[in-house]
Amino acid sequence: MKNLQLLKTSIESLKGLRAELHDDIGSSKRKKLDQIIKNLECCEDQQISPKQILILLGKALALLPTVERILDEFNK
């Protein structure tokens, strides 16, 4: 039950993030974000661990321009 609430909150947060960043990210990143959201939505009927949710959230956050620049700096 707790995981389901975390999942629902994550989905809603990512949808809000997508709406806020609509003009700031390219179409390919937007498609990736949409796919991550769909993947999370598909998990609502299945068991998903907090670790799996965090992995998908991490992938979504890596698409954000600011986070992407930070990650690029770490990789230098």
C-alpha cells in the first residue's frame, strides 16, 4: 500500500514536471519522459519496489537541463 502511494505521487510529480518543462526540453527528451511516466503507470496494477520507482525517477531527473549539466560536470 505504501509503495502504491509512492508510485502515484511519483507519477503525478513527473506529470507536473513535464507540464512545467514543456518549452524547456526537446521533443526527444519529452518522449523519454512520457515513456517513463507510462512505465510507472503500467506498474500501478503490479508490485513495484521503492528501488524500481527511484530508478525510473532518476532516469526522469537526468533529462532535466540543470541536472543534465551537473551530471556532465561530474563526468569530466
